[in-house]
Amino acid sequence: DPSPITAWGVFQGIRACLEVVYGSPDVSGRTVAIQGVGNVGYHLARYLHADGAKLQYTDISERKLRRVTEEFGGTVIEDEDFYSTECDVIAPCAVGGTLNQHTIPKIRAPIIAGGANNQLEREEIDGKLLEEAGITYAPDYVINAGGLIHVYAELRGFPNEKAMSDAGLIFDTVKRVINKAKSLGITTTEASNQVAEERMEQVARLKRLYL
């Protein structure tokens, strides 16, 4: 099951965002609102709770909500109130396309960092809306790369500990993307694309050197 490793990467991404926005990666005392407490959202809540975060949740499943509140405490918020809730971090971990022209104006959190795929309904437009609103957004395919790391580790026969350790490196990657976006005055999505292109170029250069 890649969920614990994916969630660990998301947890590290949240810490990276907190460090950029607040000057410290410490989640203790920070309020995180998790949208979707299925496999990834559940494990994310577990990591956050273990480090002293205050938790809020929304999910269509009463059973899943009961499970997280019983195990980790926290409060349940109605889905329509999710975006406008007072918190430090919004963590979308359910369906994609939830960040759009209707939801972004409601958001009061300074950080969005979650495990869902394709969180922006329209990547370029919604990425710009978040930037204009002063919201720090961790691009989904950077922060939830733990799933790919898990698959790669399984294919190579690496132990689970190696996958967890590699997912921990998402902290540095997210920080690099956010800082690049800030310094260039571009969205974090644009910055993450640039970082990916730079890495591919580095790999291509190494291949040319050694092959």
C-alpha cells in the first residue's frame, strides 16, 4: 500500500510550506484542514496528530470521519464550509479540480498542500489566482510523489525504509519550488515545471557523459 509513503511525502511538503510562510517547519499547534480522510488523508492525519497539529476534516463518508476523530481527535466541518475555515493549511486529499474560481476566493488559509491529484481545475488560471491571493500552493505532483517513490522502490526491491527516506526529500523539493516561484515572480506550478526540466537536463547530461 503506497498510502503511508504518499502521506509521509505530503507531511514533509506541509512542513516545507510552514517553514517558508512562518519561518519554522514545526506542525505543533498548527491547524490543518484535511479534505478526504481515505487512505492518504488518514495517514496524513496520523503523522500530523503525532506531531501535535490540530486537525479539521471533511469527507462524504461518516465511517471514515468517525475513525479519524476517534483516533486523532479534531473536528468535522461541513464540506461547504471547508474552504472558508480558519486554519494554517488546507490539505486536499480527495478528488481533483477542487481549487477553482469558485473556491479560491473563499480560502482564508495561507497554505494549500495536499495529496489529491490535479487539484487545480485549470492549472494556469487557478495557479495565478492562488498567487494573486498570496496563498502558498505546493503543486500536487511534487508533494504527492511518494506514491511513485513507493512503486519505484518495489520494482527495485528496495526496503520500505528506503522509500520513506526518499519521500522525506520532498521537504527540500517543495521548498526549492516555492522559493524559485517567489524569486522569479511566477506560480509554483510554473516553478515546479522548471525544476523538473532542469532535473531532466541534468540526467540527460550525465547520460551523455557516461554512455
